[in-house]
Amino acid sequence: MEFPVLAKPWRDPGRYREARMREAEIECRLALEFLSEGLVRNAAGKAFQCWKAYLAALAVEGRDMLKARFPGVVRLRKGEEVEEVEDVDVVIAVMPTTRMAEVAALLSRRFGEEVLKNTFLALELHRYQYNGPDPEAVISNVPDDSTAARLICVLTGYLAMRSEDLKKIYVNICK
């Protein structure tokens, strides 16, 4: 089986954005399906991946805002071939977890505060996914699975409302 190759943001930003938007929708759907089956930690992971893909898609549109913050160039090697790629494009392509808050803060100036709020929600769900519920709030701010389920619904709801198909699934599971 052959898999399609994801377009690089520095080669074809439009195709890359479209692919990341599709990824966000698929991850959102999986998060909701896992949630409906009671797989809350798995759903949290998918909700996080959903938002990460969406943030990368937004970053393509806001590349100009990010370029000043990530101004350098990196050399990438593919076999014998070496390609110089701007740091901003590497950040967009990888969307490192450690840079998500910084990227969201910059993008929120153009796309609204919800981008920043949802990024922190996604990061908290990421922490919950790895550490599980934490009633003492030592490692995570999510004390139990029912709180996590509600947070997953809030995060996925933001994207589910952009698709009629996802909206139906969301309403069935989260409302």
C-alpha cells in the first residue's frame, strides 16, 4: 500500500494547509469516537493531535507573523541532497509541542483569542493523556475522567462546528 506524501509547507503551502485541515478533522472524529467508547485518555490524545494539526494549518496562513519570531535557516539533508529551509517553515511543518503556546500567542492577534485558549486546553489534555487523572493536581489540572471528557468536548467542539458531519457526531456525544 502506498501512502501519500505530505506536502512540505515551504514547497506548497496551500496543499500543506489542506492536508493539515483534513488531519485535524480526522483526529477530531477519532477523539469523539474514542470518547463515545469511554476511552477518555485516548480521546484526549486525539483531541490534542486534532488541535496541533489545526494550529499548523493556521500557521501557514499566519506565516508572515511567525517569520520574525523564527528568522533563521536550517539545512535539511535527504540522502546526498541538502536543502536550506527557513526555521519558520520547520516550525510550521513540525509544530513542536514546546512551541505551540508561543505560536498560538502570535497567531491569536490575527485569528482571535480562542486560538490561544484552545492551545492551552490542548496542552492540558496532552498532559492528562500521559499522566491520567490527578485528583491531587500535582502533575495535571484534570482531576478525573469526567472533567477530561468535558474538556475534550470543548476543544473538539470548536472544530466540529466547521463540518456538518462532525457537528452531528459532536452533538450526539457531547450535548
